[in-house]
Amino acid sequence: MRKKIIDNEVQLMEGFRLGIEKSFSEIFNQLYPALCLFAFRITRDQAVSEDISEESFLKIWNRRELFYQFAILKSYLYTTVRNECFRYLKTNKEILSGKNEITSHCYAAQRSILEATIEAEFSREINALLENLPTQSRKIMKMIFFEGKKTRQVATELGLSPSTV
């Protein structure tokens, strides 16, 4: 299984370096949700987190010939997103309700970078596993685990019995 993943990553990176948009899309789809979650843990602003993540992908696309390994690309993206989040916080500290609050927020965010990275990667792996489930099962799992809905809520929304859910 690991050999297949490595082969896929090699092909993906070759296509990416050659400028094949399908390869870029696959990388984007794999990493974007996790990067947004990672950025959100730092900025606490969903729109800003999405913008920073998207801009980071533009940066790697413009420098795509430099990336030969998926792990290095992923590391570069996390580092870029982290740095841009801190730059955003530093630049917008007046807007974000006072220096003391933003300074303590930056400090707390720096302390939890490893935690946020692990959470984002865990989320990415879970999403990849969910994609292998049948459509209805995937929908149910996402509603329960990502939206925090109870079994009864899911059953009502989908017109199923709670035991089926």
C-alpha cells in the first residue's frame, strides 16, 4: 500500500513540476482543507485563513519547478501559511482589538503550531479515508464528526431511522 502511495506521489509531483493543472488540482484538493484548518487555528478568521491558504498555493505554483517531493511541498506550504498568518496578525493588530490581546494570541498560536499541524494532517487523512466510503455513509460520517450533529438529527435530515444511521 505504501509503495502505491509513493508511486502516486512521484507521478503527482512530476505532473505538478511540468505545469499539469490536473496534478495541481489533486494536490490542492488533498491539502487545502487541512491548510485552512491550520490557518484558522492561528488567525481565528475563516475568510482570512482561506485567502492565506489560496495565496500559498499560488506561490508554490509559480515556483513549481523547485519541488521534487510531496513531503517537501507540504512542509513548504505549512511554513508559508504559518508565516503569512503571523504576518497578518502582526499587520492587523490595531484592527484586532488591542496589542495585549493580539500579543497573547500570537504567543498562544506559536505554542500550538505543532498541535495545529497534527490536527490539520489528521483531518486531511480522515477526509481521504472518508472518500473511500459509499456516498451516503460518507455524508453521515461528515455530519456526525465534522458538523457535530447527533444521530437523531442526521436521521431526521436524511429521512432515515436512527438505527440505520
